[in-house]
Amino acid sequence: MAPLTHALSVAVRKKVFPAVGLRSEIQVLKDITFKVDPGSFVVITGPSGGGKTTLLNIIAGLDKDYEGRIDFGGDPRVAYVFQSPRLLPWRTVYENIALVLPPGDPRLANIPELIERVGLKEAATAYPEMISLGMQRRAALARAFILEPEFLLMDEPFVSLDDPTAQSLRELLVELWSRRPTTVLFVTHDRAEAVMLGTRILRLSGGSASIAEDVPVPLSVADRLNREKVHAEQRRIFGNG
Amino acid sequence: MLQVVKAPAERFRLGRVGWTLISLLALVAIWEIAALIAQSRYLPGPLAVVQVMVREAQAGELWSNIAATLTRVAFSFVVAMFIGSAIGIALGRNPGADRFFDAWLIFFLNLPALVIIVLCYIWFGLTEVAAVTAVAVNKIPNVAVTMREGTRSLSKDLEEMAQIYRFGWWKTMRHVTVPQLAPYSAAAARSGLALVWKIVLVVEAFGRSDGVGHQLNIAFQLFDVPMILAYALAFIVVVQLIEMLILQPIMARANKWRR
């Protein structure tokens, strides 16, 4: 596939939630500026309610009510794995994945292999409500990857899963990402997850969130699949706290 | 997990059909007893009514009148569903328009059917167009209210998903919006059909020279109760057939993804 060329530059000066009823206006984001190199895996972490999802939605173009500028350096293919799977309940797993491609697209031929890779071979013709949440998340992951996106945005895609399931999905993500180069922005509040997946971690501060820390994570793909190494790196970055 | 277990549902349905039959037989029996006791030409027994029905059917009168009525039902139903859905979706999408037109909707919802029918005949003459318009206008507000509710409940999550994956207008409509509105369409269609049947008969009685409604009007003038009951029964059978053979299979198909 074509090498990744688009670099993302984010500059959000100000994002406020307007006053509602007795609650006054809230400033969620303040002076968040960073660049994302092509092919990197940037994890955005920070306290919950700290504006991480808001930032991701601004970058995705879903939230246009902010001051600042998002520049993808063109019009790259963007996929978004949301916090809930957001599959169409009335379409099968296969159809949900196929729908993001135009009819007759050559990538349609890759769907069966991808479905098998994410472990959904038996569930391909099932409707989302008939499969488990973990399987729905796999389908959402496959839907994003079939697009071969240049940018992949992910908002805590593995929350509310039991630990073994979440871990297997993280391993799957590392594997898919290492096979198919993609620039990833990944939001999570889970530090182990941040270290395992990210080549770089951006930590947002609470309050009117701005960037508190910007740390590289120099682990190889093999290291990332090794829990000990991930823990050691996590201690190095975040300390024992 | 993926297998749908069918057996209990089928057993249940069989039981239900049995119960329906028993209950209908009981109704016929009570009717027969009442007719025997009354011994009046204004309360004929089931057999007499069926005889009239067969006679009318053989003469071809029954079919031509039911066909005329069905045609009017079909036209006004389609027109009302189409216009009502368009209004409902527009109001559900646009809160400003909704605030403005809500009072109009309430006005038309509460306008008696008879007033609409009489006005349509006065304004447009005793024509087919006036008849179909009168029925459609009666139903449009109901459809609009139901579809407005459906549009308000459209998932923002799925809309954003469609936006991110660049579905475009047509794909979003077909795969995201319409399936979400389907249950509301179905509800509007079902309650609407029930309403349209009844109003079409009134419209026919008032100003048409064929159709079940017209026939009932003549029978009323002659106090011909067997004829009234014969048409009523034939009509119930037709409506039930349409419900069972057309509406229910469509619903079953549209709902097969549900757990």
C-alpha cells in the first residue's frame, strides 16, 4: 500500500460546553497543540471527563464548535472506532464491514480474510445483537481496518470488556497495526494499555485540559506483546503511583 | 448462540389459532341463539347472512364493491403515508418548524373526520379526488405525529458513524435512517390502515355510487340488515387477509435482526 504521507497537526485553542440551566459554561480544552508523525501510534490519556473524547471528536470533524485548527494535510481516509461499537443492528457483521466500502471496491475481497483474522468467521452472518460485546468490538475493529485508513481514531475501544478479552483485542490491534501501517490516535485512561499500544503518550491534565506530558514509548512490537516489558516501561513512565 | 429456536413459538401459535377458532365459534353460537330468540327480520342468523353473502358474490356485486373500496383505501393510504412521513420527518429534524407547526398539527388531529369529508365534497365536488383527499387528510396528521417521534429518536451515534465512514445521503438513508424509522412506519401503517378503512366507508356512503360504504348506505335505507351484515363480514375477512398475508410478513422480515 502507499506510504503514509499525511502528518496531522492539531491546534485547539479553546473548547467550551455552553451553560445549561444552572450549570455555568465549562471550558473543556485549552491550548492543545501537537503534531502527529505519519505511522505513529499516539495515545491520549488523562482523567475521565477530562475532554479526551471531545478532543477526538474535534479531530474527527464531528464537533465543529471550537476555536482552533485541525490540519490533516489533505483529505486522508479516516476511520473511527468509537467507545461503543456503533454497528448497524439490522445489518449482519459482514454487511456492517462491507458497508464502509463503495460497491465494487477491490478491498471487498479482503473482508473474509479480515473477518477470520479477528475471529468472527462463525459470526459473519449474525446480527450484532446476537453476538457478545467483545465480538461486536472485533467487528467494529474490522470495519475500521478494511478501509485501510491513513488515520485511525480510537476512543477507549476496549472498555467494559473482561481483562482477557480486552488483552486479546489489544494484541490483535498491535498485530493489525504492525502489518498495515496506519497513523493512530488512541484515547484511554488505562495506563498499561497506553504503554502497550502507544509509540508516544500525550497526557492531558484535568480541569481545562491542556497537554501535561508528552512521552515517547520506545518499545518494539515484540516487547508490546510481553506483559513484563510493558509493566517495566509503565513504571519507568508513570512511576509506581 | 446463533441458532434460532423455533419450536416453542410454533407450538404457541398453533394454540393461538385454536383459541381464535373456538372463540369465533362461540360468537357465532351466541349470535345464532340471539337470532332464534328474537325471531326478527332485523336480527338474521349467521346462515341467512352467509346466504346473502354468497348471492351477492355470485352476482358479482360483492367483488366489484369491495374492489372499489380497496382501490380507494390503497390510494388514500399511500398518499397519506407519503405526505405524512415527509411532514413528520421534516418536523422531527427541524425544532423551529416543529414549534411553529405543532399547533396546526393539533388542529388537524382534532378536526372531526366528518367535517373534513363534508368540506372536501363541498369544495371539490362529489368526485373521486375529493373522496381520496378527504380520507388522506384525515390520516396525514396521525402519520406525521408518529414519524416525528421516530425522527426525534434517530441515533446520533449511528449518524456520526455514517458521517465518518462517508456513507453519503443515499447510503445513510437506506442503511441507517430508514431501518430506524421502520418500526414507526409500521405503527403508522397499521393504525392508519384501521382508520382509513373506516373513513373510506363513510366517504363512500356520503358521495360515491359504488363501494362497500355506498352499499351499506342503500341497505340502511331499506333496513336490509342481512345485507349490512353480509358486507360487514366480507369486509372483515378481506381486512384480516391483508393483515395476515401482507402486513405481518413484512413486519416479520423487517424484525428478523432483533434478538
